[in-house]
Amino acid sequence: MGLTGKNVEEKIWNFLICKGFSKAGAAGLIGNLFAESGLNPKNLQNSFEKKLGHTDDSYTAAVDNGTYSNFVKDSAGYGLAQWTYWSRKQNMLEFARAAGKSIGDLEMQLDFLFKELSEGYKTVLAALKTATSVKAASDNVLLRFEKPADQSDAVKTKRASYGQTYYDKYAGTGAAAENGGNIMGYTNSSLVDCTVKSPNHSGQRTHKIDRITPHCVVGQLTAESIGGCFTKRSVQASCNYGIGKDGRVVLCVDEKNRSWCSSSNANDQRAVTIECASDMAEPYTMNTAVYNKLVKLIVDICKRNGLNKVLWFGDKDKSLNYNPKDGECVLTVHRWFANKSCPGNWLYSRMGQLATAVNAELGSGSNTGGTSKPATKTDTVTSFPATPFTVKVLIDDLNIRTGAGMGYAVTGHYTGKGTFTITEVKDGWGKLKSGAGWIYLGNPSYCTVQGAAATNRTYTVKAGDSLWAIAAKQLGNGSRYKEIKSLNGLTSDVINAGQVLKLPN
């Protein structure tokens, strides 16, 4: 019938709605597809790119023209849903050829996905057509259709948050829905871990988003507790987001709406406001987890709102009188609008560094125009031991990239906290021994260099063992089973008694 929409996600949304999915059901499925493939129908499982010597595009072309003949049996995840099992890949290949379409064609894959749901997953399809909860729909897809090895509560929450983003973007009425939701303010961050809505806001903004204002909440509070500060109308205050003491994010006021946070209507009409857990006294210090998540949240806000550079001038008059160019965003602070210390001297002294960190993620350089402690060479690690050596990653969401530099694409995966072996260093970037990609080693708040890599331990599989159980017992974390798979070159979760496995350090 031909797909309609301005971009891939809108085309998928419209396709599912036309097939009778409820809005919550469509959002739950799209959130899972995003987690699997980034909504890229040509996506080849990242861990197989090096193994097979192919990129997404070259693999797709080789399957289409017949020069690669092991598509069915190579165990590599492929496409929107990362189809992996041989019989499902065979069915998709036959379906594509019968339709005369490329194996990477978006419409073909959506038709095949609906065929699978209609014939082999009827209860899942029925649930998605009647779903009223994005979380319930997302869990249904995760547990009964995708069935990944990691089905933990953390994975459920993350996938549901992706789905909620698409629901917020496309399920509304009026201009946002009519325009595909691609106008200012009609999306919220997928980094949100919980939602505690505040009634204290002015409704939809009267100005596009071109400022971001971080605050200190004055207390080492959880995300939920920050949200709880603003639930009573008598408080007459709110924020768009809060970051709890452990780095979890709460949504209090939708981005499309003006919060009551900075003692300035003019500022808050154009600023996304973020309350951050902090100590209760000057300098109102924030935990590393809070600061690192603040960087990530600002990056996410910028990307969704078409902003590619953050500016910090370190001067009230210059900041408030500056008219941002297209793609620019100015950092502002509460103390400029009221007799307050907010965001505290700890964060205020790091605003230049904050802008630099965000711009590095956005790929726009580090020119902030400010004077409030910009990043210096002393902040960056430039000397590394001989490879192989180990590093300790301190944050949950350190991006893995396909090459050594910000110009390379992110793989869509994070390292998570833990110790990792580096086998090659280039321009401050380290190549992971697992083959997953490259991570940045220069920021000591992200990771610290430890020393020479230890020799891998081994474990002999016993009857009844699973990769998850081995990882939980031997590594202290069941979710690290993927490292065992990667280290041993395993392409499935099946292991046999007597098999000797190398264990990551």
C-alpha cells in the first residue's frame, strides 16, 4: 500500500495504526524495535560486523545479490526486529524474494513482521490491538515476541521508556499529531526513569526551546522525591525534569509546557529546567552520577529539539541579551533572576565544563564563549600504559562507538559499569577486547586506567548451568553474560556440560 510519513519512525507508526494497533500498542512495539535496531531495517547485529567483514549496507547488498549465501544460518541478528533464529530468517528471505524487495526494505519488513504476529503470535497481536498501557504493551513484546536473553526489570523499564517517547510524540491530537509530532516540545526524554507529574505549569510554551537551566534541589533526594516536591498546587513551583542522587531521571512537566522553576516567566518559556540532587549547603555539591546524567540529558534535549551547540557565556547580561542562532542553545542559571545561590557554586563553577562535555557529545567542539572553568588539558588523560590494559568504567551509559573518535557512529550500546580490557589506543580512544567498539578514555569522570590486563580465568560448564547463572556466580552480575558470549565467540546462549569458557576480567 506504500508507507506514509516524513521519517522511518512516523512511517512505522502509521503502518501499525492502519493495521489496527492501539496507540499504546504501537508505541510499545516501536520502543522494542528501537531497542533492537535503532529502527534501521538494514541493521546487522553490531557484534557480527567484524566477524563477517560487513557493514549494514554491504551485508544487505551481498544478501540481495547472492554473493553472501549464509544469511539464514549465520546466527546474526538483522533488521528492525533483529531476526536471528534460522527459520525466521529463512521465512523473511523467502518473503522478500517473493515480493521482489531488498532484504533491507522497510515496508517489506513491516509486512513480514505483521505476518509473523498474525500467524505465530496471535495473542501478542491481540494484546497490542487493545493495549491501553505502553508499559504493558512493551513488556508483552519483550517477553513474548522478542524474547532476548536479558529480560530484567531494568530492560523492561528502558524499553517501555522508549515506547513512551513515541507515544508522547505521535499519540496526541492537534498540530503535534498532524505534523508527525516533529515540532518544538512534543517529545519527552527517553532517559526518564519515572514520572511524577506536577500541576504547576503554564501550559504550552510561547517560545521555542533555546535555553537550558540546571538547578540544585538542595538535598540528596531520589528522583521520585524530587517529583514529590512539586505535586501540590500550593508549592507554586515545578521543573521539567529532576535528576535523583543516583542519576535516575523524573519527568515532572512535559517539555512542551512552561515549568515554574527559575523565577522568570521569560526564561522558563524558552528553557528546559532541570532540578539536580545536591548537598544541602553551599557549594551544593552534586554526585558524579548526577553530573554525568545531566550531561546526557542535555545532549538528549538538544538532539530532539534540533540544537547542535550549547553556549555558556558566564555573564548574565550577555547571556540574556544574546539571540541564539539556529541550532544554538544558551545555558542560564536561577541566580540571575532571584536572590538565590542556585545552582550552587559547585555546578556554577563547572558550567563551562558542562557546555564543553555536551558539545563533545553533539560533535560541535568546545567553544563555549564562557569563563567559568572551561575544561583544560589537565582534565584530560593523555598517557596510557602498553596494551593490553584494563580500565574501570564509572558510569552506566558510556557510549561505545564504531571507531576512535566522535565522528564515528555510536553502536547503540553502553559498557555499563565494570572493568574492561583495552587492546588498542588511538587519539585517546580505547578499543574494547570484546570487539564491541571503542570508548573514550580521556575523561577520568567516565573511566579510570588501572593497569596491565590479567590473564583470563576459565570455567568448566556443569550440567544445568546457564550463561546468566555463570555470570551471576563468577562475575557477580548476571547481565554480564554477554561478555562471556563475546569473549568466547558464542553466537547463541546454548552451552554444554564440559565446555570450557574463558571469563572476562
